[in-house]
Amino acid sequence: MIYLASPYTHKDPQVQQQRYELAMEAVAEFLRQGEFVYSPIVHCHEMAKRHSLPTDYQFWWNYNVDFMDSAQSIYVLCIDGWKESAGVRKEIEFAIADMYRLRFYSFVAGALIELPMTETMKLMVELKGNKAGK
């Protein structure tokens, strides 16, 4: 199983909805490719809305760790807000600390693509720099 990390929390509910829809689109594409992906955003978005559950990563962290522990890989969906997302940052740190295979994906011209390793390394350096600056 693959765990898909993606940004979600935002003060604007429309942004959260858009992030949910992009995560769902990514999961559907992975399934078409025969990859079994779990996304906490896709799995929990409607439940959180209908039952007034919190949408911050702190509330969901222990729940998500159980799924990450079961995953063979952790993929990061690089959509708007992923670099600033505290939850995505924690998921990346978890993946690195526990030696998970970590891959980064993005939508380019409507297609979901894996970012090349050079781009991935550049993103990791940027994330480290963002963390140091906060």
C-alpha cells in the first residue's frame, strides 16, 4: 500500500474542497495504473465535513501514522500549498526518519507525473530552508 500525503487545511473551504478533488484525481490515476493508494484526504474529507470533525493535521496525526506504518511507500502530491503544509512536512519527516521510499508527484498539463530525482532533491532542500526560516 502507498500512502499519499497532500495539503488540505486552509481557512477557505473552497480551497480545501479543491485540494480534496485533486487528491481524489491522483488516487484515481494511481488506481488506473494498478497502484493501491491510501489518501487520508480522500478517505476522511466527507466524514470531517458531515460530522464537524477538525481538519488540522494535529487531530488526524495518530490516525495517519497507523496508515503510514502499513505503507511500503509514501508519495507526496505537490499541489498548491504543499510546501507550507505542516501536515505534509510531518509526513515527509516521518518517511525520511523511518526510511520509507519517498516520491513526489505533480499535475503537469492535467497529467499526474513523478518528479525527477533532481527536482525532488531540490524540493527537499527548499523544504529544509523553509523550516529553518520559521
